Amino acid sequence: MIIDCHCHAGSGDGLTGPWDTRASLKHYLLRARKAGIRRTVLFAAFHSDYAIANKEVAQIVAGQPDRFYGFAFVHAARDRGRIHNMIETAVRQYGFVGIKVHRHDAAITREICMAARAYALPVLYDVAGEVSVCELLAQEYPDVSFIIPHLGSFADDWRAQLALIDHLVRHANIYTDTAGVRRFDLLEQAVRRAGAHKILFGSDGPWLHPGVELAKIKALRLPLQQEALVLGANLHNLIHPARRQWPLAPARRQRAEQQNRQAVFPD
């Protein structure tokens, strides 16, 4: 099963660019279906109130629980003091299985890491090129898994991407995703040095084409077992503790039960 670990969804409340205006899944889903992508991790577009944005994403996830996973987006500074409550809501009510944080908002904090630890969630943290924080995260929270997207830099900072590869090699709890990585030689190097078990396929949809991003993984020409890790097994392994510890949230459970009833007693 191919799982896209990196896709935004829902409405932002800003108008500075697509990233904080609207993340429509209309074209993404068509493109993903054609590419053979079966499941997708969703998190919000940039927003001034992530509690509101997460609720919208939760509604999307609940509408197709067999298609989407949800990650809770939090702002390290603005949500200070309520992050644990936000994550509790996301896990217990929405059935979310991870946390999303962006350095563009604010640097990650202990409050976020402690919430991740409490609920056995991976953290997808866009460091925006500041990869040195991985050293601190790995040392202070060895029991929390951190996915550093874009191989460390969406801005194509090759120095940062090289540095992240070193962290992938040295730290068991540091992972990366392939979304938007343009330097293919560095992607090859990351797989060769750190291993396929440290790399996750991501598209950064809906703005990047999931089929194009998937083609990069195919171009690596990995052995089938290693390719399967990158294309879905790694993500599944990272979210499995949360899914095992926290069963389906009420809305998702109700939806799943409805689907089961329809399968047994079709209209």
C-alpha cells in the first residue's frame, strides 16, 4: 500500500499565498488515485488558530477514514499552554496519529515533545533548514520519532540536506520525507547511507503533484522490500503505537460501523 505522509487540507485564514488560503483536495485525489496512492496523511494549511483548522481536517478524515490519517498541527508559541489539550482532543476525539509543527510558525518546544511522548505520536517537524536541532531532539527525546520533511529544506539548501543525512545515520529516532526534494543525488545518498527504513514518501500535496513526487521514489530503483518501506511501511510503523494505544475516535468509529453495516446489509 502506498501512503503519502505529507499533504495539507482545508482552509487557512490568511491571504498571503496558497499555503495559508486554501488546500483543496479535489485535484490531489484524482492525481493520487491515478498514481496508485491508497492512503494519505492530512494536516491543516497554515492558520491563525490550529484548533479550528484541526477540526476541519478531522471532518475530512472522518468522511473517509479508510483513505486518510490525520496529524494535528500546532503552533509552538501561540498554542503554548494548551498544546497537551489540543493533542488530547486530536487523539481521543479525532483519531489523529501524529503531530505537525513548522519552524515558520515557531521553533519546536518541550511542550510539544512531551505531548508526543504522552500519546506515542510521531512529530513531523519542518525545520526550514535549521537541522542542528535534530541533535537536541534525538538526545532529549530518544523515545519520540521525528520526521524532518523535505530532507531538511524545502528551499533546496543542499548544505542543510547534507547535514540532515548525517543525523539520519546517527540517530535512530530521526526520519525524513521526500516531499519537494529536488536534488536527486542527495536523495540517493540519504537512502544509501541511512537506509530505506529512515525515508518516507511524501508529496507536499495538494500543491505538488503526488504522481511526480512518487516518480522520484520509483527512479531510485530500490529492491522491492526497501521500496515498500519508503512507500508506506515506515509510516505505518511510526503511527502503529498510537493506533494500538488509542482506538478509533467516536466519529471515525461511527463511520466505520456504518460502512460495515452497508457492506452486510446493502440498500
